[in-house]
Amino acid sequence: MVLFEDINCVGILRKVNLLNIASFNNGSHCHIYRFLGAHPYENGVELAVWAPNADKVSVCGDFNGWNADANVMTMQDGIWYAF
């Protein structure tokens, strides 16, 4: 079962399934870096973080004037992601 699929600007198909989430939660996932963190591509950077109790997660920096509302990430099942 796939929790979410998102085809980003460069056509990369991102899949995080129930097995990945379960493995991550019990500490046995050996390749979670493939799903979480920052992954640069030609057209931008794909970001994913685990923050299940967060109300909002944003990407802030000089590029957006440190505006917390400019680049709000999307959350599904505790994983916040953006491209």
C-alpha cells in the first residue's frame, strides 16, 4: 500500500509505503536516507522530514526573506515534504 506518490518537476516518482514507515518507526530501516532529508535535482531540491507532532514545517532562508509562510511543506502520515 502506498501512502503517497508525488511526481515532482523532474519526474522522480517518490514512494513511501507502509513497510518503510513501519521499519522507520521500529528502527530497522537501513535506507531511510533515500526518503528523508534533502535530495538535489537539476530543477530544485526535494525535502522530506519526519515531524509527526508539528503543526507546520517551512523551508526558510535568504532566498525567501526568512518568510515562514513562503515555502510551507505538505504533510502526510507524519512526513513533511516539499520540492
